Amino acid sequence: MNTGIFRTFRAAPPAAPGTVSIERTVEPAEVEALLEDFEQRLERLTAADPRPELRARFEDPSAVKAVWRDGQGEVLGAALAVAEGSGADVAFMHILPAHAGAGATARLLDELLQGLPPQVARVRAMDRFTHRWLHLPAAEVRRLLESRGFAAFDRVLLARDLARPLPAPPPLPAGYVLANPDPARADEFAQFAFRAYRGTTDFSIIAPDASPDAYARLYRKFLGGELGEYAPPLSLSLVASDGSLAGVLHTILIAREPYVGDLSVLAEHRRRGLGRILLTRGLERYREAGHTRAALTVTAQNTAAYNLYRSLGFEVERSGEVFMLAR
């Protein structure tokens, strides 16, 4: 019976001869066409140009690289992972348009995972826009990653218009005082973050190595200004009566706008409204400093944090999936 329904299926790209293998170093010129195509696709999402960093990674012997070459040695596709301790990031995965397909991507991914050091227990993929796999539709990427055991998490960018009325900060409970954090104490704040996030949804999403050393490396970059200008006047720490740190609000400036890089409270101090106190007072500081917008990123599966931000007027701007594999 003719139902009048017609479907057009995308033809699978022809299989190209060649091999996929782990290579110690790759000359930047060999992957230039790959990086150029990737950057052109990435322009739709962000103005960031990741090519200089990626060129350096392909030359770096410590990075794990799976490369697909045809019979003449030309690069058709490549994947790159950066391993630290027990964690690794899939920092790049791309195939030239004429050969892009789920089958070739699976070959690259499988070779890359097999090439990781044996101590790697967690692998993160797609954690930011410059790590997207842009040669395949998003649904195909998700199916492929989930078929290899990756779990999907939604990372959501939320923003708050500071011109709108701000909720009044709740009173500070007895036994706590507010202070301005000193970025020179990065290692101390890293230890605090490791304790605060341990056991939460975000623990290994933030740092796949999930170790004190990994958090120390991250917070030295974070408070040292490598991820955005750290803003001590717009940041807060909450100190308990015994002098120990109970909670923090770390703010960085991105494109001159305040961004909440870390809002966390130790487990033993939760359920007292301390997160709400830190954030509402932080929002007041942002507005007093003349800012009109604030933003942050949260994992939607971290429902307590997500619901707090939405209750304080943060709205969803965009979201993207992060995938985690426990090996």
C-alpha cells in the first residue's frame, strides 16, 4: 500500500582504506585541514579558536592520540585525550567531511580508550564547546558514547538579570562570619573544594582525576586568573566560629561580567541556608559594582544547586551534555 510517506536517508560515507593507530606525536601540518574544518564549524557556537592549543597537544608526547590515515598516510580523522592521574579528557574528536560517520568515529574512540594509561579510571568527553564532536549529529554522538558506557549529564548555563529586584539575603546564623577570600590561598581552597564536592554529582565532572592533586591544579588555574579574572571584592568566604571554612563563593570576570565559578558549602554546614546567603549577598555586590548580569554553570542532575539558582531568578541560556565513563 502506498501511504504517500517518503523518507530520505543520508548515505553513509564510503569506507576509506587505511589504519587507525595510537601515535606518540603528530606534526601540526598533518592535522591542519582537520583543525581548519573543526574551527569553521565551531564558529557557530563560540568565538574561541582552539587550534593553537590543539596543535601543541598533537605534538605533546604525553597526550594520547588516535589517528586515522589513508593508504598514502594522509590524516582523515583524529582523536586526542589528555590524561592526568586516574582521569582523562577527550579533548578532540573530528573527521574530515568526506569520511565522517559513526563507524569511523567508533573506530577512533575505541582505539583512543584502549590507548589510555591503565591507571585511568574515569574519562570525560564533551565538557565544553571546544571539545564538541561537530562532524556528527548530536544524537549520533550520544548513541555512540552511551554504547561505550558513557553516562550523560546536562551542564546548564544560567544567567540572572541584575536590574530585576534581588531577593533580600537571609540573616546570617549565629557562629558564622563573612570574609573576602584571598586567592593566594589557592591550595587551601582546593582542599576545601575537594571535601565539599566529594560524593556529589559534580565531583568527577569538575576534575576527572577526582584527587586532591587534581583539585589543587584546577584551583591554582582558577584563582590564578587562567580561567577568567578572579575578583576578590565580588567573592565571599564563610567562616565558622572555630575558624574553619564553611562555605565559599568564588567569582571570576568573563567578558567583564561576574561569573560564579564556585559556590559550595561543606556537608556538615548544609541545610542552614548558607548557600542562599552567599549567593544573595554576592548578587548584591555584583549590582553595587555596576554589573547588570551574572552567570554560572551547573549540572542539572545536581538538583539542590539547580533549584537554588532557579529560585533566585537565574534563567536557562543554553545547555550541553557532558559524558563520563567509569572504567
